[in-house]
Amino acid sequence: MEIDPEVLSIIQRAKRVTILTGAGVSAESGVATFRSYKEETKESLWSQYDPQKMASIEGFLKNPNRVWQWYQWRRSELKSKKPNDAHKAIAKWQQSKDQRVTLITQNVDGLHQAGGSKDVIELHGNIWSNHCLQCRAEYKGNTDGVEDVIECPKCGGQVRPSVVWFGEALPEKAWRDAESASYSCDVFLSVGTSSQVYPAAGLAALAKSQGATVIEVNPEPTESSVVDYFIVGRAGEVLINILNT
Ligand code: APR
């Protein structure tokens, strides 16, 4: 694949690059996306499961075990997944001496860290952590094979996965860091996200309002209306191309 030389030159000239990733960045690792059907993954999660039931506080309160078991299933699916070229290319890019590259992700799978990224702003939490719904204390026990919701050893509350559900606020520090990285970048690169879920989807507009060039990488068109350049392609091939040019 070839990337428009004008776009490449804008990326290369940038001093600060902020990258926002979504489920598409893990698609080439065989992780199902939420909304788009993809050949690699054979399915999208929200075409099979109701997000209101599986990813909302109401869904959890109504049937905690069903939600817990769904996350246990997702963890078991994710366990064998390996970081792909896109995760690795971003990690390498972050080590650049000439450019400051900040990574913001909506993904909860931990594959950016597995691919070598040390600094990752996780907007939607991390599926490998748990905390108590009531007292919010982190639950550090091993949850492998645990089928029903665990009682918090501190307060007896219900332990839940530490991901952000629909209707919940994003982690405060992560959101502050994401906003400031978006305000201060020259290039905002949105990779593998359908740009439908706010507030994350609003970061591109924040960046643009401060003069950044917004570039999107996706094999499919997205909802975003603030994009300056659209690179049609898969995350892995596009990022490797950017890095090696
Ligand atoms: N490379 C790049 N992009 C890809 C690839 C690929 N190989 N394969 C698929 N995509 C794109 C799709 O075209 C789609 O635009 O990835 C995007 C995935 O979109 P969603 O499934 O909507 O995922 P995302 O945008 O991350 O969802 C945001 O919604 O359900 C919540 O909390 C969940 O973090 C998630 C949020």
C-alpha cells in the first residue's frame, strides 16, 4: 500500500503526535470489534450481545452473574491473543527521539502494553483488573475460572471488571491526560475506531480546534466529521508504512 506523500510529510514534520486507538487496532490480533463485521474476526460483539445487558451498570445490577460470566468469557478469548504489527509499530514510534508520541486507547485488552508501549492512556479501563462496585477497592485476587461474582473482602460488595460501562464517567486522570495530549499535538491520528462513542470520539475535534491535523486510519468509512485526511487501510500495514518511510 502507498500513503499519500503529503500526509506522510505532515506526519513526519509533526513534533507532537497523539494517537487514539479503538477496537480495529486489535482486529488483526483476532479480537472481535464492537460494531463492524470483519473477516478476520468473523463477528462483532454488539451484533451478538446487547450492550445494555452486558456493559451497563443497570445490566450488572439486574444480573451480576450474567455480566461477570460474559467478562470471564471475553478474558478467556483474549488470553491467547498476541500484539500485532500495529501495536508494535506504535510502541516503537513512542521511543522516537524526534517526536513526542502520546497513545490514548479505548481498548481494554492490554495489547498495547503487551506490544511494548509503556505509557498508555486507557480511557475505558482494563479488562484484566477488578474492583468493588461499592467501596471501589481494587480486587487483587486471582479470578481464573471464577464463575460467579466475588464478594469484596473489604466491604462485602460485588466485585466487577474495571472497565468503563455505557453511562459511566471515564477515569478522571486518563481523561485529563487525553484532553491535554489532544490540545497540544500537531497531528492527531485516529486508528481503528468507528468514532461513535463519546467522549473519546470528541478528542479529534478538540485537537482540530487547536490547529492539529486530524488523520484517520481505517479500512472503512467512519462517523467522524473532523477528519482532514483519511488513510484507507488496516492499522498494521499503515502504521508500519508510516514508521518505515
Ligand atoms: N485496522 C484498522 N481499523 C479496523 C480494522 C483494521 N484491521 N478492522 C476493523 N477496523 C475498524 C472498523 O472499520 C471500525 O471503524 O475498527 C473500527 C471498530 O469500531 P468499533 O467496533 O465501534 O470499536 P471502537 O470504536 O473502539 O468502540 C468504542 O465502544 O463498545 C464501546 O467501550 C467500547 O471502547 C469501545 C467503544
